[in-house]
Amino acid sequence: MFEDLSVVSVVSLLATVCTVGQFLTGSVITAKITNKGSTTGITVYPFLTTLINCTFWLKYGVLAQDQTLVVVNSIGALLQTIYLIIYYIHTKQKNTLHNQLLAGGAVLFPVLIYVKFFSPDDDMAAFHLGLIASGCAVLMYGSPLATMAEVMKTRCTETMTPALSVANFVVSSEWYIYGRLVNDLFIQVPNLLGALLGLVQLSLFVLYPRTPKSTTDSVTQA
């Protein structure tokens, strides 16, 4: 059964399963929203930015004829849309959310319109969209930098989640390997940066304790 599976197929499957697993973590947040009946203390930006990112990569996958990208980002876009609907239903700040959605649309739709109607051909469209999607991926991978700066300032990792850091490292590494196998620099570059950033995050857990030193000392003395 497994004899016909190529290395690309195996890596593609692993990357898809792990990435969908990451997408599904949003269900934990939306379950909390549903239970509380409110979005207080929960921002919409992770859902909105992930939807934009998935949409760009989905369109790029279509243009590049990459079925793996199409499948995983179709699932991602669908899940983020569901999360956004749940968020919309329960938020009391609908005017604010409308403005945030309009801002997201102002980023997303001009790019899609350009690719569809103004790009000279599919190859050029794929190139430009690949640049934009890669840039978005780099920005998303760079989002933990503020947290990492806080960790180095406080010299403890209580603001970081070990499981999330491991997941980010594994998923970005899998996509980097996939990008190498299919020879796609737009997949390789942002995911190499993501893997390196994930490795740095993991190293912080080795260098710094989970709780501030003063707290640890107080517990020890007690």
C-alpha cells in the first residue's frame, strides 16, 4: 500500500495534517467564546490574518497548480471563516469588527482583483502573488518576536506556550522541506525563517525558567 508513496507525497501529507491541526486550535478559542457568550479579551486578528494568508496561498496554489497548497489552504480558509462567523455572532463591538473586516478586505481584494484582471499572464500573477503570500507568512512567523523580547527582558518563559512553539517549528520545517522537494522558493524562504525562529523560541525554554527567578526563589525559601 505504501510502496507507491513518494517522499514528496509523505512530506505533503505530514505538512497538511499538522497544518490543519494548527488551524483547529482556533476551535478552542471559539468554544471559549461560545461558552462565555462574549468575545471580551479575545481579539479577532488571528482569525482575520490567517484567513487572508490562507486565501493568498490558496490562489497561489491554484496558479502554481500545487494541489497540496490548494487543499490545506481551502481547509484553513473555511475554518477561519467559521471562526469569524462565531466571533461576529457573539461580539458586542460589531462596529469595530466591521471596520476590522473592511481593513482586511482592503488588503485582500485589491490583490485578488489585480491577479485576476490586470496581471499579464498566470506566470506573472503567480510570481507576484507568491511574493505577497511569502511576505504575509514572514509577518505571521514574526509575530512572536514581541513575546520573545519580553521573555529575554523578564528572563522567564511564562508568557510562551511550549506546545505552540514546538508546533510552529515542526510545521514550518515540514513546509520548508516540501518547498525544497518541489523546488518552490516562495514556500522555502518564509518557512525556513519560520523554522529558525521556532528553533530560537525553543532555545529560550532551555535558557530561561518558566517562572521569574524571584518567584522561584520565594517558593524555594517557603
